[in-house]
Amino acid sequence: MELTPAAQQLLTEPLTRRLQYVRRRRRIRYANADRFLSRTEHLHHHQYEHRSLCLSLTGEQWYGKTTLLHWLHDQALRQPGRGVPSLRIDVTAQWTLTSLYNACLKGLGQPIGSRGDPDFKLDFLRDTLAKKKTSLIIMDEFHDVRRCQPRQLPVILSGLRALCNLPGITVVIAGLPEVENTLRNDPQLSSRFERHQLTRWKEGPEYYAYLAAMLSDFPLPHTSELLDPDSTLGAKLLHLGRHRLGAFSIILCEAACLTLEAQRLSVSAADIQRAATQFWNGHE
């Protein structure tokens, strides 16, 4: 296995730098991610003049939703020009319509208050989005709107509709599969959002190509048993990660860190087992 140039250069660097590099946020291409990002990119440049199409991204916990949103947000921020091309916010339980608008305004660097007429806040937000040249609004953890007070949910959804009605704005919402039910129960929103779903990973060519891309970016000199076609270690990693992209990716990164700390040459079965145990003990 050939290492990436960056990983190759790090082979002789101090341990702290190598650990930091392994744990950094990286983009590894795979089919679902490419489809979602390319579709968002297309909408970003070809929105309707008076009515925008928006996207939803759903999947169970540790399916890779938040990482995809990071990629999407970072990609938008790299666009040439001034302003704030992308706004990213996290939905929380007990939100109100004011909370929605305040979160957007805060993300754009504007002063906020817990009171005030929501219609005025929407007008202020609309003007601010135009001044900041913002054309992408990303909302993560959108399933939490269902944990708001029941009387607040339809009001918050009306605010989401108002954002979707802003010309040239692409709204992306992401969360657990129950987001689908929220959209389905609101005919106007249902027709505005194009659905994208992340699913469980299966053992196969795409999975092993993903592992190879990850491993080639680790500053370890020897090829791991994970890529041995006669080994079952790759299948074991998938099982330990419960077929969830986010889980087995973190487990693999932490296993590589254990390998580096022990001054071993490649990721072993023991490293993976230990990393998986530590991961799930911290998240269950």
C-alpha cells in the first residue's frame, strides 16, 4: 500500500503531530456522499429565481451525517468572494420560532435578543442574508424540533417554510429518520425537500476501497491486515462499528493512534478491539 505524500512525510515527525494528523477531519469519497454533495452544489448554483428547492439528509446515529455537513459547509466557505456563503446551526430541544431566527442571526454575527417580534426578526434576517451573500443554510439535529413544546412545532415549521421561500437560498436539514415524518406531515415542506438517506454499510468493494483510502493516509509504514483478502479483520471492524460509517471510521482512527503510541508498524486486531471497546463505552 502506498501512503499519501502527507502521511509519508509524517513518518519521522514527533508522535504528537502524527496523532493530530490521524485524528483530523478528512474527506474520503464514497458514493452516497458524492451524490449528496454534487446535488447540493448543483442547487447552490442553479436555484430558481422565486422558489428554491431544499434538501434533507437523514440516517441513524453515527451514519456520517454531521461529517457530510462539515464537508458541505467547508466547501461553500472556500468559494471565492466576500461575505458568509454558508450558515450552519444546530437545532436544540425547546426551540421556539424566535430561537430559530436568533440562531441564524447569531451565526451571521448579528446581535440577538430573547424577545422581539418574529416577523421583524425574519425581515432583519432576510436583509442580513442578502448583505452577507449567504446562499446556504444548514441545520443539523433537526429531529430535535419534535422535542419542543407541541404548540411550538407548527410555528417553527412555519419559520422553516419562510426560510425556504427566500429566493436563491438552499436550506439543508439533517437528522434522525424521524425528520422524514416531520416533513411528511407538512404538505408544503414535503414538496420542497428532496430526500437523501444514509444507510448501513455492507462488506464489499466500496467498503474496502474506503478502508484503503483511510489507511493510506495514516503515517504507519506497514500495510495493515485489514487489507489482506484472506483476513477477516475488515469484516470484524465493520461488525464492531455496527455497520455505521461514523463509528467504524472513528474506531479505525483511534486504533491507528494506539498503534502509533505503542510504536508498532501497522494496525492490528488488538488495536481495533481496544479502540472499539473504548468508543462504545463512551457513547452508550
